[in-house]
Amino acid sequence: MKATLITGASSGIGEAFARRLAAEGHNLVLVARSEDKLAALCDELMLEHKITAHYVAIDLNDYQADLRLFKETVNHDLDINFLINNAGFGSMGYFADLDLDRELSMVNLNVMVLVALTHRYLRLMVEEGEGTIINVSSAASFQPLPFMAAYAASKAFVTSFTQAIAEEYGPKGIRILNFCPGATDTGFFDAAGMEEPVMIKGVEEPEDVVETALNALEKGKTSVISGWKNYLVAKAAQISPDKMVTASVAKVLRPKVESQSRPAAVSDEEE
Ligand SMILES: NC(=O)c1ccc[n+]([C@@H]2O[C@H](COP(=O)([O-])OP(=O)(O)OC[C@H]3O[C@@H](n4cnc5c(N)ncnc54)[C@H](OP(=O)(O)O)[C@@H]3O)[C@@H](O)[C@H]2O)c1
């Protein structure tokens, strides 16, 4: 059975992708850690849209989780012809104050897991001569971001990697999109230890950014930034002197970071 696999489908942008694609008749494999949320979403979408929806409750940061997920879909004869690498999280603060294990987990999830799942499913898509991959990067991927240093760097990797493979595999019938949302109203900020979205005023709804991604895919684009303000900021950053960009971001974020009462990420051991 052909199916669309979405990581990080239990909330936010991933859940919005699941709802939208279910309405379009896609069979789904939903992946995240929160089993209750995934089970409820699968039940709801199957009932409402007469599709088949499976879920895999897994911590993608666990050892060889990408391989276990891949085998699970192969063993259940799920032919993943549409992959959305969406699971990810951020952090904010002075880098040395952030919890190292959490920073490494973030880089692992945002980068290593995305690369591994892309590799595993892309091979099958190439064999079949068709398939679609959306890698969820960020508008933050276009410039270094002081106080979100490792997060922005992880997304810079995603943008560079995805744009490159999109070019490699376009002629082989595989559509690959680098999708860069700006500030979107999800659990992201809470998970990152932020009290509110920073830098950008216009926060978008997950349904709207999903619409942007799917429209871009339809038009054959290989990269899209959601929101025209985010687009302008990203393009301006690319043509401005690096030091000017980092200094102006730091000027805005430093007081916010210093005024935040709760640390962005402190491990249980350190508390
Ligand atoms: N919201 C924004 O402003 C924004 C802007 C730019 C880019 N993005 C990107 O958009 C993507 C989705 O984020 P979101 O905004 O929708 O935030 P969100 O609501 O916090 O969703 C994150 C999703 O990732 C899953 N996840 C987190 N850690 C996981 C792990 N170790 N294993 C498996 N699943 C895991 C979460 O599910 P469980 O907790 O159930 O595991 C959840 O479904 C991320 O890659 C993020 O970097 C977001």
C-alpha cells in the first residue's frame, strides 16, 4: 500500500500536514513519541476521510531509530512514496548555558535522523522512479542566529543538503522540497524554552504554512520560504555583510535571553 510518512506528526506543522494530506486521500504513517496523540489522530482521520492511517510511536533520537522505523514500514508492506521529515526542535540561550545533551539531541534529530530517513526512503523511490520528499528546514536557515546558534546551524544544513539532492534527483522523477517556515503558532517555542516567538511579528498558522509548502511542490519548486516578510529577511541577510546580520540579531535577542527567567534547557541532572 502506498503511504505518506510524516515525522513529528503529533502536533504543530506535522499534524497540519497529516490533516491536509488525509483530506486529499493519502494513506498515512504518523511518527512521533506521543502515542496517545498519534492513535487519536489516526482514528479521527481514518473515520473522517476513509483512508488508512498507521502510527509508529518512537523516539527518533534513540539508537538506530531511523532503521527500526524503516524496517517497520517495510515489514508492513507500506510503500512510502511521500516522506515529510518534519520532527525537530530548537533551543535558545547563551550556547554554553544550554544543556549539552539536549543540544546534541537537537542536532541529531534535526540533521542526522533527517539524512538517514531521506537516504533510506530515497533509494526505494529511485527504484520506483517516483516519489516526493519534503524536508522541513526553517527561515532561520539562511543566516547565523546568535542565541539559537546550533538550531540555526542545523537548519542551514537541512537547507543546503535538501536543495542539493533536489537538483540531483529532479531528473529521476523524485520531487524534493526544502521547506522553510518562519514563526508558526505551534508547540515549538515552548519546546525551545522561549516565552514567545522572537524577532518576527507575523506568526503564521500551521495550516497556512502547509498550504505554502504544497503549492510550492505543485509548482515544481525545490525550496520555499513561508511568508513574504520571512522571504525578504532571508534574502536581505544573504546579501548583507555577515557581521552586520549577526550583530543586529544579537542586539534584539540578547536582552530577551537575559530577561528570561527560566533557563532555555536544563537537564534533570543539573536541576
Ligand atoms: N514553529 C515554528 O515557528 C517553526 C519555524 C521554523 C521551522 N520549524 C520546524 O518545523 C518542524 C515542526 O515543528 P513545530 O513547529 O510543528 O513544533 P512542535 O509542535 O513542537 O512539533 C514538533 C514535532 O516533533 C516531534 N518530535 C520532537 N522530538 C522528537 C523525537 N525525539 N522523536 C520523534 N518525534 C519528535 C514532536 O512529537 P512528540 O513530542 O510527540 O515526540 C512533534 O510532533 C521542526 O522541524 C521545526 O524546527 C518550526
